Amino acid sequence: MTNSVVIIGAGFAGLGAAIRLRQNGIEDFVIVERDSAVGGTWRDNTYPGAACDIPSLLYSFSFAQNPDWPQGYSGSHDILGYIEWMVEKFDLRRFIQFNTEVTALSFDEAAGVWSIATAEGKTFTSVSVIMAQGPLSNASLPPIRGLDTYTGKTIHSARWDHDYDPTGKRVAVIGTGASAVQIIPELVKTAAQVKVFQRTPGWVLPRLQYHTPEWNKRLYRQFPFTQSVARKGVFWAHEFMALGLVWPTAMTTALQGLSRLQLRRQVKDQWMRRQLTPRFTAGCKRLLVTNDYYPALAKENCKLITWPIATLCPNGIRTADGIEHHVDAIVFATGFDVCKTGTPFPVTGLNGRSLGEEWSTGAYAYKSTSVAGYPNLYLTFGPNSGPGHNSALVYMEAQIDYAVRAIRTLNRWNLKYLDVRDDAQRRFNEGIQQRLAKTTCNSGCRSWYLTDDGFNATMYPGFATQYLKQMAELHHPDYHAVQKATQ
Ligand SMILES: Cc1cc2nc3c(=O)[nH]c(=O)nc-3n(C[C@H](O)[C@H](O)[C@H](O)COP(=O)(O)OP(=O)(O)OC[C@H]3O[C@@H](n4cnc5c(N)ncnc54)[C@H](O)[C@@H]3O)c2cc1C
């Protein structure tokens, strides 16, 4: 049976797409999920302290608002609860094929359908495909020498082993990014010693956390428009931050000043402050939002190590100064294998063209969702859709609605396929790259936003409002619309 749509992945993007398809009367779709549960990022990242850096009012879908968020910024447990609530509320479970991993996509031009191969040997066919396999779903270990010689416990932040008790243990944490700054304050509470191996310090801003009072939840429940208004307020506050985080401006200097102030207040040791002061423009790498990280580092049982790691050895970690740090466990808070070049699995389009080959030096697309030569294929979190200052879900919602609009157009006009024009895609990307050149994320630091040779295939160079405007229109002249053959 040929489905109207196959969605790859049951994280926020895949489930959001399913909800919007259903709300638009499209029911013949399947969600293919390689794991045995929904939730994606928030199913996998359950490390101690795991939480979102964006307030829940905005890190949630506008079409599925939750009046009961217990606090401003939610932990992974509450976010996963929200995702599971959505699955039940919108009756999505019956559309999901769990334990099914997509291994290849190929488009049959004559039939106008995609063939979706899976590791389990099942094949699905569909007119359209929504790729929602997530940008950060594959945990990555750094290429450190001696990785397999270490004999103690190893844990990746995205695959936390809850059976391991760090109480009284000597623990090393490699990495000082967004996950590490959440894990370290939890570890120092019980571990005998925590050694933090830092390569580059990041800019840290305070988190304005609060507990939602009962009256507030009642208000949102009884008058849902009040929650929409609050959401808008949080949205515009983040849009304002773009002025300092997306482009290097006087506000960037002010944000860096605020971060330095937090560092001065929370870390008394001058030498340590020096080690923790970033040497790049704020916004060039992901901003860290926490009140607990610096106080944790300043604790007696915590030590910041800034010497580069030379190798792992059977008992721990040897740094470039020749010191061997003996530890019982190593936590890798080293992030994800982000697909900036190539594709996570082979994708074959018109005339046998391979998306992996076309993206071998960096991914690009039209409006981050369509790629010329790959008809009826829609990406979520595609090239240049990353926000540095706002909620990923705001962008995701726009991508989902764009895909649903295209799928409805296909049905309404009884088309075989829609394929974005090469020239429209080229023009679009020239504009994106020109705009990126003026942004903080292209200001010279090394980050996971860039490929090894400095191509930015990740970030969107503007306000979320500009992104939403770009996605609000399916500009028909930018697409080849191929009619079904008449009999
Ligand atoms: C720890 C962490 C914290 C984050 N915090 C924030 C934040 O504060 N603010 C913000 O805006 N964004 C944040 N993000 C980024 C983003 O919002 C989340 O990653 C978001 O959950 C992405 O949703 P997704 O559905 O695109 O991908 P995912 O949640 O990764 O879901 C993808 C799903 O696809 C499945 N899948 C993958 N490959 C295949 C395959 N081949 N076949 C079948 N299924 C497959 C996976 O198992 C997974 O279930 C964070 C990300 C991480 C990892």
C-alpha cells in the first residue's frame, strides 16, 4: 500500500508533523521510529540535570499548549511527559511503527513514489516523505587517543546509565557545553571528586527560573488566550536577544558584560575566572544558560582542568602536562554527530542522483526544507534552520506547516510531484551565505555549526520573525509541478 506520507522519527518534529497532517484531514501516513518509544532527544537525554534552555511556554507547540508546566524552564522528564501527553491527546500511537530504522530512501520517478527501506527488511512506499530524524540524535564520542584502553566506567550524556551511582566516586567530565554545565552541578553533590576537562569556555548567562503558581496554571486552563499572550511575550523577548546574539553589536558587548559579571560574582578565584573567560564573540557558539555551573566549579571537590587531553589510559586521563588523572568514571558530554555534510542514510532522487554526494562538502536546501532533484521530500531541522536565540520548536512548527501546505497542494491539484527549481535553490542559498557572513556564528570561532572547512550549513542568519515570514508562503513559481499522466 502506498501511503500519502511517511514521517521518519517520533521526536518533536515527527509527532508535530503527524498532528498537523491529521488536523488537515490527512490520515494515511506512517511514522517510522527506530527506537521503542517516542520522544527523541528527550527520551535519550535523561542525564542528571537535563533541561531545556528555552522557557516551556515557547519550547512547546502553539497548537498543543500545556497550561500545567511546573516551572519556567522544564527538565527532560517534564518535556518527555508533554510529548507523551501529545501522543495520547492527538491519538498518534496507532500511526507509529516502532523498532524500525530507515536505512535508505529512493524516488521512483515513473511511479512518483518514494521507497523507504528499513534495517528490519520492511519497505514502505509513499508519495511524500518528511525527514524528522533529528539533528542531534546520534551521540558522538570524540576521537581521543586511547579510548579503548580505559578500564573504568564510561557514560555518554545522551545515554545515561541510571544504574551507575557516582556517590563517593572520582568522576571526570569531558566537555563544557550545554549538557556538561547541567550535569556537573548534579555530580558535585555526591561524587567524591569531579574533574572537568575543558577545551574552550563558553559564554554563560543566568537562567531566570521560577515555579509556576497554581493560580497561573488555573488562569491558563480557564483562559487559554492568556497563555498565548504570555507565549508571545517570551517570543519577543527572545527576538530582542537576536540583536546581540545573531549579529555582533553593542548588545553583544553588553551580553558579554553580563556574563562576565555572573562569573565575577560566582567565582572568587582570579586564575579560575581567567580560565573560564571565553575568547570568542558571544553567539559564535551555543550560549550556556545556567546559574549553577560556576558555583559547582568553585566547590572543593571540583577541579577545572584546562590542559589538553593527550590520551586516555587504563586508570583515567593523561593531559598534555604529563599528569595522569585517575578516575572511576568518565562522562562524555561531547555532543552529537551532527550531519553537516552527507546524509544520515542514502537518499536517491531523480535520475539516480545522490543527496549524500551533493552534500559531501556541506548541506544546502531551499528554505531549509526542499532540495532540488528530490521531489516531495521535506526536511525538518534542515540546512540553515538553526536558531541561536529562539526556540527550535518555533522554527520546527514553520517547517512542518510548510511541508503540510505542499502536501495539500499536491493533493488539491492532483500532482505527481513538486520539485524545487535549481535556480531558486541557488539564489536562496547565495542570499543565506551572504547574510551569514555578517553574523556572530561566522565570526571566526570553531563550532559544531560549521563544517571542517568553515561552511555554515546549520544556522539561520536572522530573526525568527524573518524565518516565519519566509516559511509562510509556498512560492509556486519556485517549484516544477509535474502532472500525473492522464489515461
Ligand atoms: C540535550 C539537548 C538539549 C536541547 N535543548 C534545546 C533547547 O534548550 N532549546 C532548543 O530550542 N532546542 C534544544 N535542543 C534541540 C532540539 O530542540 C531538540 O533536539 C528537539 O528535540 C529535536 O526534535 P526532532 O524531532 O527534530 O529530533 P529528535 O528529538 O532527535 O527525534 C528524532 C527521532 O528520530 C529517530 N530516528 C533517527 N534516525 C532514524 C532512522 N534512521 N529511522 C527511524 N527513526 C530514526 C530517533 O530515534 C528520534 O526518536 C536540544 C537538544 C538536545 C540534544
